[in-house]
Amino acid sequence: MEKIILEKVNEVVDKLQSDDKLMAQFKKEPVKALEKILGVDLPDDVIEKIIDAVKAKLTVDDIGDLLSAAKKIFSK
């Protein structure tokens, strides 16, 4: 399950980085932007975890730090 979520996080990050309008929407309304990208309405607890992981991936330079951050997010 964690692998699937991380794949979705990567997909979202790729789309955000390639579309300035989506990135602006994500910064303003992350839930709406994420649901638009994924095409589904997810439970709040799931969407918040994905948002946190996307934000971490967008700002983390070192892949080891990303994996550590993702583990912390999904272990809550």
C-alpha cells in the first residue's frame, strides 16, 4: 500500500512541476488540486497524508530524507 501511495505522490509531483497553474492551485488549495490531479474524492485523513508527502517531495533534496519523511507521515 505504501508503495502505491509513493507512486501517486511521484505522479502528483511530476504533474505539479510541469503545470504552473496546478502548482499555484496546490499552494492555495491543496485538497482541490490533489483531487483534480487524481480524479477522486479521498477521505480527509488519506488526502492529508498525500499532501504532506507531496510537500515533502517538493522541498526535500536528498532522496534519503524523502524516504524518512514518507515513513514518518505514513506511520501516524
